[in-house]
Amino acid sequence: MPTQTVVLLFGGRSSEHTISCATAGGVLEAIDRAKYTVIPVGITADGAFVLEEDRAEKFTLNPEAMPQVLDNGTRVNWPSSAATRELSYTDAAGNTHSLGDVDIVFPILHGPFGEDGTVQGMLELIGLPYVGDGVLASALGMDKHYAKIVFAAAGIPVAPGTTVTARDWLTDPASVETAASALGWPVFVKPARAGSSVGVTRVASLAELSGAMDIALAEDSKVLIETAVVGREIECGVLSGRAGAAPRVSLPGEIEVTGRGFYDFAAKYLDAPGIGLVCPANITPEQLAELQRLAALAFDAIGGAGLARADFFLTDAGFVLNEVNTMPGFTPISMFPKCWLASGMSYPELIDELIELGLETVR
């Protein structure tokens, strides 16, 4: 008989809504039903919290019809204070029903309004335990500009770059063009606060910069322009240690780009050609030790809790940190679960471990 109740929270207002839904499908299928009662709560693209169907197949990743949370007329009612953990919902006819007490919330939200500390803050205000990183770590992980400052201060190599606001681009585009040119072509132009490579463009010359800026600014008012680092793309998973122990770092995976400019959204989720995921990556024991040291250091630098994926470039001079993703792609075929599978932890075991970590984390 299930002993704990888990709210699976997914969807959301960001451009990564459908990826969050696909992740929900994977978790709904794999979570141990003998141990957990699951309450699926979807967030529509407009921000409404609705009671969703507990059907994994509804949220299968399908490039022809990406899954999404639609407004079914229900409304989930969160506890009004930290004095209770009872969840309820109001049906389309206006009748309210109890869903019982909640033990923990598992937010598998990607992008702004979910992965950036906003939902984490809400859950802390109402006193509900949750899986994953806290408010500060989530906010830092989402904002690539501030994350780079923190990583550099911790002594972790990061790619050279410059941050540009929408106002900078509007009032003084010539200075932005000068700063981008000084980095050397090609560069990558990316929203400072987005994920899944949404809004990211590889720019080979000054003539391409304006179009790339428009794409990035459509996602965020702050844009990062970075040197295109030449190196192998190596990623690894990080989990908190139990009972305050040091972070645990998985074996690494490698993204092999053979027929595309970079590992973009289509390659990650729509089965576009030109990309291979290899796990474990073929690196030396010395490189593995350094990678795991830097990944744990980056996790601690942002105050990580629960999980993260650390993305590096392995260059001739060593590892360069690209970013730390505090809610990485978590479908069964994503790199984060693949890395932990190679390290001896199955997908259901990984879900269980994350829930247990969330229950023991003191916020």
C-alpha cells in the first residue's frame, strides 16, 4: 500500500512547457506505485493549476503533437498556510473535493515561472517539502549571467562573454556589435534566462548578429553573447549527498555533434539528425576526477540541493563550464538519467532517490 503522497507538478508558462509535460509522462510511467500515491497537477500555458489525468501515455513525447496541459476547468487549491498539508481541487461545476495530505511536491518545470525559484518560493511559503534545488540555487542556475559570476569566483573556468540588455541593444547597438566582434567569430547568442537551447543561435559573422539578437530577446530581456568554445561537449549528473555529505557526481556523457551547428532544441527533443549521445564518455581517469571535482564545486557554489546537470566543454586546456541546469531534461532518454543509469542507478531508483533527498532537505 502506498505510504507517501507526491504531487507531480508540470507544464508551466515558459516556452519549455511541452518538454516539462514529456518529462511528466516519463515519471508517471516509472514511479513506484507501491510506494507513492501520485497527484498530477498541471500548469497551463496561462498559469492555471489544474488537476491532470494520471495517464503517462497522454504526455508521450511526440514531435508531431507535443504534449501540453490544457485548461479542463478544474482548479487545484494549495494549502492556505503552513499549518496544513491538505490539497484540494474545485471541479468544473464549482464543487470542491479534498485530495488529502501531501508529503512532497515534485516540480519538473523547465524555464521561467518554475525552474527559476518562483515555484520553489511558493512551496516554501506554504510549508510543503519539494524535490530539487531551493530558491537561490534555482534562480542562479536559470540566470546564466549571474551564474557565470558565481562560478568564476569559485575558480571554475567559464567561457568569455558579455551580457547585453534589451535597452543596450535598442540604444547603442554599435557598442554591442563591437563587444561581440571582440570575442571573435563565431559566437553564441542566447537568452540569459531560458533553457533547452530555446532562443539560442550560433552566429558566424557580424551580419548575423542582429537576427540572433531578435530571436534571443523574444525569450528574455537579457542576452548573453559568448565565445564559441572549441571542445568536446561533456555532461554529468549531480545529486546531493545524504545527511549533508558531499555531492555525488555521475559518470559523464558526451554529445557528439556530427551534422548540426550545435545541440539545439530540435536535436534534443524532436529526434533531428546529426547528434549522438554517448554514455559513458571516453575520457581518462584523470579527466574524470577533474570533471567530477568541478561539477561538485559548481553545485556547491550555487547552493545546490537535490539534483543538477553540469555541462562542460573539454578543450585542449581542460574543462570549461558551460552551465549548471537545476532541472535538467528528465525524460527516460535524457542525458541526466542516462548518466545515472551508467553509474548504476535506474530511472525508477533515481526518482525514488530524488524524493528521499527532498524529504530530508532542510530549507
